[in-house]
Amino acid sequence: MPLAPRLHRALDALAMWMEDRVPREPQPYRAGRPGPLDCWGDLGALPPPPAGPGSWSAPAPRGDVTRGDHMVVRWTAARGRSRGTLILVPPWKTRHAGLLRPWVRVATRAGWDAWLLTPPHHLERTAPGGRSGEAFVTADLANLQGVFEELVLGDLSRRADEG
């Protein structure tokens, strides 16, 4: 096996080992409502789309309005003629969007516009005092349903509407 895949596996194993040692409060289980996610209907009024490459933000349709939750997209234009758009979503526990720059570079050099999307509870959408990604996956299935509905309804469908 080449060195790069072994190095990546070793780094992943180290990261997971470190995460397993972070003390966390136990979370109670809470069932979600039965049925499909509630994110496939009418989007209603949407904010204006990004005017071009750069950072774009708009109020999240179902975000936590008490803390001003916003959808956030960082758009980097393709080098040369665009072949389309590639949506990048940061992995769990990523603390800075800059850590994804190598992926953005690969995408844009290959001719793709790269949209780095910030999911609910990640990066700048993390609650004060929280850790990026920590509240995304939880034993509170009602909350988890809401997070995925927000992600699909507000964030991903925004780009689909543009496409």
C-alpha cells in the first residue's frame, strides 16, 4: 500500500482516538416524529443568490433565530471554463474552513466551481461555547431530524435552485 493512504488512515485513527477521550455529558434519547423529513415542499421566498465568488450568507429558514443562525457558503470560481459546481461539506469536528483549502484547490483546478457549505452546528454556525459539529449528530432524534431538514431545505436546495 502506498504511503499516502497509510498516513491518512493513521491520522484518522489518531483523531478518533483523541475524540474518544473528550469528556461529554450523557445525552438522553428522544424519539423523532414518524414519517419523512419535512423539507421537500415549497421553499417560500428565498434570499438573493450569491452575486459571484466569495463568501455569501443569508438567514437560515429554520435556524435558531435567537442566535441569528445563517446559511453560509464560500464560493471559489473554477480556474478556466467551469464544468459545473461541486458542493463541499466540512467533515465533523473541522474547526476552520481553511483546512479544506486543498480540496477547494483540487476542485477549482479541475474546472469546478467549489461551494464550501457550512452545515448547521458547524464552523461559524456552532453555538457559543460549543465545538464544531458536536450538536449535529445526537441521540435526540427530533433535533437530528430538524438539523437535516435545515440542511436540505435551506442550504442544499439554495444551490439547486441556482443550478
